[in-house]
Amino acid sequence: MILGARPGELFVVRNVTNLVPPHEHDEAHHGTSAAIEFAVRVLDVGRILVLGHGMCGGVKMLLDDPPPVGFDFATRWMDLAKDAKSMTADCDTPEDRHKACEEATVRLSLENLLTFPWVVEGVSASRLSIHGGYFDIRHGTLYILQPDGQFAAARDEGERPAT
């Protein structure tokens, strides 16, 4: 719905906090990595969009101090985003930090995408592009990560820039 796509136009991978782990070549199970590999190497997708969102429960879990206990998988998964947590420690308010951390996890996931050799190969050959987005649930606004590292509101395709 956010992207206005029809059935079959998107290959969607959803997980807690929409995190992309770094490439790891071991015998463990890597569901998100397997999905990315399938999309890039089998389906030959041309674009990857890492889309974070407002009011993210995974980021709330990440920012909780002390961290929650008794989880088998979720807290270990959120360890992937510990750099996003530390990068946002100096925010003025808890609300500002939460939003900044949600955005930082998108940037971190884009960096992690570039640890996969076949993603780098696709980007280098201009067969694949990677993008970051953030959906503000409260206001219904989609933001796109810009080359300067900041998020800017997306424009409708029919919308013309002001002159």
C-alpha cells in the first residue's frame, strides 16, 4: 500500500526492525540473507528498498535499559543494531532518540547489504540499486534516504518541483 504496487511487483522480506544482517558464511540458518540472495541472484531484482517505520517495537526493545531478558532470539537479533543505539545516545529527548535510531537502523542495514559480494557486484555493474526509506506511521509520510544521509519526504511521481 505504501508504494502503490500491484500483486507480484514486489518481493517483500519482513523481520523485526527490518534489519539486514552482515554477510556471514557459516553453517547457521540465515533467513533474511537467504531471501536477499534469492531476490538478487535468482529473481534478478533491480532495486532493494530497506524500509524502516515509526513507532518500531524492535527499536523500542533495543533502546530499553536494561535490555529485556528471557528472549531466545529477539535480543540477539537486535544486537545487530547496537551501533544504531550508540550513535543516537546524545539525542535530546527519548522521542527524538527513538526516531533517530529507527532511521539509523536503515542506514546500518544499507551498509550491511554492501557486505554481500553479489550485492556489491550488482551495484557495481548498475544492475542493482539500493535505497533507504522511512515511513512515518503517525503522519502517513514516506521519506527517502538522500545521498547526504538525511531523509526527505518522497514526492508523488506526478508532483512537479516548485520553480
